Amino acid sequence: MKVLVADYIPKEGLEILCSHAQVDIKPDLKPEQLKEIIADYDALIVRSKTQVSADVIELGENLKVIGRAGVGIDNIDVDVATRKGIVVVNAPTGNTISATEHTLALMLALARNIPQANNELKKGKWEREKFTGTELRNKTLGIIGLGNVGSELAKRVQAFEMHILAYDPFVSEDYAQRLKVTLVSLDRLLKEADFITLHVPLTTMTEKLIGAAELAMMKPTARIINCARGGLIDEEALLKAIQEGKIAGAAFDVFSREPLTDSPLFKEDRIVVTPHLGASTVEAQMNVARDVAEQVLTVLQGQFSRYAVNAPHIPPEMVPFVKAAATIGNLASQLTEGQVNSIQVKYGGEVANYDCNPIKTAVISGLLQPMTEEKINLVNVNLIAAQRGLKVSEEKQPAVKNYSNLITLEVNTNIKTTTVSGTVRDSETHIVQVDEFWMDIVPTGGYFLFCHHVDQPGLVGAIGTITGKADINISSMHLSRLKSRGSALMILALDESLPEKQRQEILAIPGIHTAKVVKL
């Protein structure tokens, strides 16, 4: 077995690889040089520098696995690798403790004005009164996302005698209780927390999760920390909020554009910044190198990798069902309200004749996508669900009325049960049920407005007037009702997202109960 290491990794990882394979270490290859030699290798290991483009993958005739020594896989064309049957693995947990400790370091730096005091003292200024800080003890910490880093942070701040609130709809109450954390809504967390820290991935659902409206909910003494992903916070809105005294300060280790050496954020003394140092410890780099080396060897030896980020071994006839399952999970994630307790997946008709583990994996991956950066696969799906305290059950039905195949997801929370069903026709996903309402919509990669309402004349026109004035085009409409003048569901396909102002106007229409914008 031949392994090409195209970026620097610590010797601990290289030693593991060298004990089982022929390893060539060639950092700083230019793209054309990588293309010239990639056909000779069974495995490729990179960090963030080397771009594993579609061209590189297509030329890798013998490639079986691509390893990313770290978490992010933006520099790897995973879709092409999947199509070619090449497993892509990463090392998502090796830097957990380092990222956790860096978050704590930034929290303390914010609380005690450490960077500012350091700078002034080195300039020869002794100004103790200017840098009076605040204690962490008896303060409220709000953690957004109880994944690996969020959970480890919760454990450690117990020593500071902080009160901990957390927002993560996809962990159970039991799990939170074990961490001594109180699960709350995002709005409550923003209103009550003295320190807020984010630990979620960057997706279409979490981009600018904290914007002007969210910042306006926070205490004027609140401080916010982002060691997760750039883009989770609207940086312009945050800078304005600090300058206007609406919040006390912020700390950034990640930015919407990197590398970044000049920014208005850098000119504000109440903002602490570091250049993406969350994983920059000797221990984290060693752990990541070991993890990726072990995962690469696992795949080369013909075994399943726990940290595979794709699933290239799904039979072709299963692919449409897996895509439908991921869409069903994604929609349920955006519609679900409350704290998830249990999940039930039902397979009906033709799909029930297959091994449904890939379908279950896709459903849960789609459901948890907004709150976890860990890629869910056949090997780790049950473990990740168990870690979050989620109960997952499955049911097969040989035949279902009206459909040749049907996948149904039921998400049970402390508030309600959300049901989403989908089917596959001509290899295309159709969403056919939401809660008790039946319909037929094809996810187009765009925006949909879901409105629960009372069936009555004039509602469609009233909503159309609001969207029309906002220059938002409605491309299609779907209506489903239980009975005339009774409970109904309206789904509008929109050419662009609906601004919050117009969503609130729609909610104010008599008879409208909910108005949720989702992206599918």
C-alpha cells in the first residue's frame, strides 16, 4: 500500500502509517505536480493547504481513501470522491479539548481585559482602574450547541461556579441533566446569558445565526465568543452593537473570511481576536495525526471507518432512497419544535426490502446537521444518537397505501411530534406528508414557506399581497386541509428567502398559526 502525505503532519501519525504502508512525504506540491503522481497512490493525506480537486481525484486511479488531518473538508471534492468510490475520512475529535480550552481562555481574557492590559503595560502605562473586569462565578454561560466541544466546555465551567444554559434541540433532557445544564430556547439563552459561546457547524441554517435581532436581545453587559466557525455571527452587526453599548464585548478565533489580517473588528478594543488557534496545540496536532492515520489504514484494510464523511459503498439502487431520507431529515430538523426525546423511522413498500441502515443514517444525518460537525455514517450513527441521549426506533411495513415506497420520520419532543414522509418516483424525491397533512412537493434547492392556518377565504391573497409588495416571487403553491374551514397547511415555494419583517406580517394575519421558512 502506498500513501502520499501532501501536507505536514506530526511524526506520531507518520510512524503509524510507516508501520503498515510505504509512505511518501511530499509537502508543498504544486497542483500540477500532485496530478502527475497521484495515480501511483492508494491513499492521500492532506491538511487544509492542499486542494484535492475533482481533477486530482479523477486522476487517482488507485485511490481508495483520502484523509483530512483535521475537521473541515472544504478543500476536498467529496462528491467526486463518492462517485468514484473513494472514502473520505477526517479527524473530528482530536482537537476537542484544545478548542474547549481556547474558548475558556478567550472567556477569561474578555472577563479580565487581559489583552488590553498587556498591551498598555508593555507601552509603559500602569492603569489598573481602566481594566477592572468581572468574575465568572455566579454568572450565566449560554452554550449554543452541545456537541463535542460544547459538552466538554459545560463540564469544565462547573469549576467556575457558573450557571449553564444551553440551546441544542437535538440532545435529550437526560443528557443535559448529566452535564448539569439547563436546556432552553435560543431566545431565552440570548436574553439571560452573561457569556455566550457558539459550538455549531456553519450551514445554510446557522449562517449569521447571531445577527442584529439576536444581538438586540442580549444584556448590555453580555459578551459573546466564537471559536467554532466564521460566519455564525454577523460581524458587522456585532461591531455596531459593541460600539453602541448594546453588548459589552466579543472574542473571535474564526472569521467569515480567512486568513484575515485587516478588519474593523481589530480596531475595537472590546473585541479580542486570535488567528484560528482553537486546534493549535501540540497535543491536538498529535491527536489529529494519529486519528487520520488510523482511519486511513482502517479503510485500506477493507474495514469501515468511524470517521468516514461519505458513504461510497451504497448500492446504486439505494441512492435515490438515501437522498430522499436526507431531505426528510433536513426538513424535519427545520420544522421540529422543542427538545427531541425520541426518533422513529418507518420504511414502507419497496424500500422495506433493503438493508435500511444507510437510510436511517441519512435521516439522522439530515436531522442533526444544524447542530453537529461530526459526519454521521453507518458505523457511528447509533453511537452519536446514544451520546446525545436520543432513542431511535425503526419499523418496516411491507406495503403502504397509495405509494410503492414511503419513508416516514417521526420526531418526538417535549412539545409535539413532527412527522415528515417522502417517496421516490423516477429517482426524484417527493415530500408527501407533513404532520397530518398530505401533499406532493419536490424539493428544488430553494425556499419554502410553511403556514399552518385555519382554512378560510382570503388567506392566499393576503399572503400574496405581502410577498408581492416585498418583490418576492411565489413559484408554486400547495394546499392541504383536513376539512373545509378546518385545520390546513399551506406551502409556498419562494424564489428567495422571506425577510423577518414580512414573516411577522404573515403571522399577524387572522387565522395564521405558524409561518416557517425552510430551505430544501
